[in-house]
Amino acid sequence: MRLLEPRTSVNKMSERRASISRKTKETEVSVTLDLEGKGEVECEVGISFLEHMLQQLAFHARFDLRLLASGASAADYHHLVEDVGICLGQALAQALGEKKGIARYGWAVVPFDEALVLAAVDMSGRAFCQVRLELGAEKVGDFDVEVVEDFWRALAVNGRFALHIVEFAGRNTHHKVEAAFKAVGRALATAVALEAGREGVPSTKGVL
């Protein structure tokens, strides 16, 4: 996947916020992200299941998120889901800036009834995405769950971090997907948190 440059962005390191807008012939997405938030979310993308998952992600990451998107088609959600991932990833990278003082690594194992999913992240500046979820159902409602992996890949590539999602147990597809979004949120909360006493970049290379 090609790393896409944001069309517009605002970044103030002291506030750890960013705003991203992206418009194509197929979709239009606007994201405002605050890493120093309380998990307050306003999300309108025209896909109810995706809205619910994004709410879980931001709430458990303790990010304030305002995300507006249009261009959903009941026949094909792929373009909008991927573009939401692109913009959210770009906003995350912009808000982190030079990444001075952050913990860098984060992981979480989250149960949701019978489902158990691990997520681990490294805000390394190097994009990687591995998703090991066995999704038995093709759809949750009218949402094609196959595009969930496209979202994660777009998020990790444009956010410039390594992301691993691994299923340990589960039967219900909805539960597995939701556990993954919650786990990634909690992993990101740890990884982007500012560590007491750390002033520089968390790398022996001096840059991420």
C-alpha cells in the first residue's frame, strides 16, 4: 500500500492534536484527533457497524475523535473503510510529531464473551500490519468484514507503526472484530502515553 500524503493537516506538538481532510472522486473524509482526550467520539460515516467499531477504538485509546465521512455504498464499503483508515493513520502520525517522551510500545489482550484477541503496537516509524483473525461469517449485518483488514493496514501504513492482531479464541465474528478494535485502542493508549522522566525519543537511534 502506498503511503499517502495528507491534503491538509494541523499539528501542535504541545497539544498533540491533528486534523486531516481527504477528498477523492469516491469519498470525502475529515478527521480531528486529540491524543490528550477523554475518549469522546463523534463519528458519522454512513456505516453503522464501522461507526460502532471506531467509537470502541477511540474510547479505549482515550482519544477525542471527530470523524465525518461520506461515500459509502451498500454494494462496496471498501473505498470508504480504507480511506477512513488512511486519514485516521495520518492524523495519528501528525499528532505524535517527533514522538518525544512516548512509551512507544503497547499491547493488550481483550476478551469479549467467548472471543479473546491480542493487539500489540510499536510506534517505530516503520509500517507493518499482521492480522490473524479467523472470521467465520462474511458479514455482520450488511457490513463486509473482509474490509476490516484493509482498515487496519491503512491505519498502520499511514500511521507509520507496526501492528499485530492475533486471535486466541472465539466463535462469533462480531465479537472477534470488536475485541480487536478494543485491544488496538488499549494498545495505542499505552504506546502514545508520555512516560514520566523521558524527554527524548524512545530509541537508541535517537529518531523514530
